[in-house]
Amino acid sequence: MKDGIHPNYQDTTVTCGCGNTFQTRSTRPELKIDICSDCHPFYTGKLKYVDTAGRIDKFQKKFAAGTYGSLQKPKKAKKATK
């Protein structure tokens, strides 16, 4: 490997949004993450929605009434009679 072209690989503190912190190694001195193994639903067995900017609510409102365009059957055009 050439000297001076590779980033510094160092001890890193990882901080999760739930408050959990742990040590690992990376090229960055500090990492901030949203979900870790202590709060992820796969590892905890609990259902938890991670809602960013109201996306879940927006999706549920869109499909709640069944009025979304792709869900409705297209209207048939009436034939003109003479």
C-alpha cells in the first residue's frame, strides 16, 4: 500500500437515536445512526414505526378511502346514438 493516500482507520463511537452507544472502528471519529440492534424491531420483537416526515400517515390517508386513482375502475365512455 502506498503511504499517505489512505484514510486514518480509528476507534469510533457510534451513537443511536435511542441513546445506545458502542465502540467500533471506522474512518470517521463519530457516527450517529437512527436504529441499532437494541431498538430494531427484528432484534427486539416489538413493532416500532420509524416515521420520517409523516410518510406513514400520508400513505394511510392516501389509501384509506380507496379513492386513489389506480384503485378505481376506469369509467366506460358512453356511445353517442343518432
